[in-house]
Amino acid sequence: MAENKSLWDFIGDMSTLDVVTLTGNLTIKVNDLQGEDAADGSGKAIKFAGIMRQLQGNILKKDAQISALAATHVSIDKDTVTFVKEKLSAEETVYLDFHNETVKAAGIARAAMAEGIAKLFVGNKL
């Protein structure tokens, strides 16, 4: 259930951006996920949100084997902190490239969303 958040909570959330790239092994049982009837009549469709809920639950289990490869925090004033695991393997550098591209894409998306919200308040004068 979504919790009720205030406008100030929303503004606080919009003022920062966090991207964390995890590596490791997590297993979920697709049969345990609640699906909805597929639009094409082919049976049950599994929603991505259900998969994410399962993954979030599994991260907290003792036998989960995950580690942070990289984490980036960006503030509204563009102050940025990035953590990167030491001694990356060749395979892990591919994940770091993915992480960096995700940070870039999330920043672009966040800026577009902020611009859209600003237009709601001040009109199309931006």
C-alpha cells in the first residue's frame, strides 16, 4: 500500500537522485508471484512490480549473495558522491559502464520531470 506523502516529501525526493548497482545472485520463484489475466488471453501475466517485490524481499535473506558494485548520490545543486568497488574485474567494468549510463539517464529523466512540473505551476513560459 502506498503511503501518503506530502508535497514537501515529493520535493525532498525530487531534490536528490540515488542509483545503486548491485551484483550477485538472487533467486525468485516465478510460480509464487501473483499475476493478472493477460490481455491476449494466454493465461496469467506477471507484472514487473511483483518481481521487484520478490527481489526486495530476497535481498534481506541471510543466503542472499549480493554486493554493491557502485552507488551514486546526486543532490539538486549537482553535488555528487560516487562509490565504486575496488579492483573491478573486466566483467565488472561492463556493469560500471551500465551504472554510469543509468545515472546519466536518470538525471535526464529527473530534469524532464522537474521541467514538466514547473510548467504546471508557471505555464509554458519556460
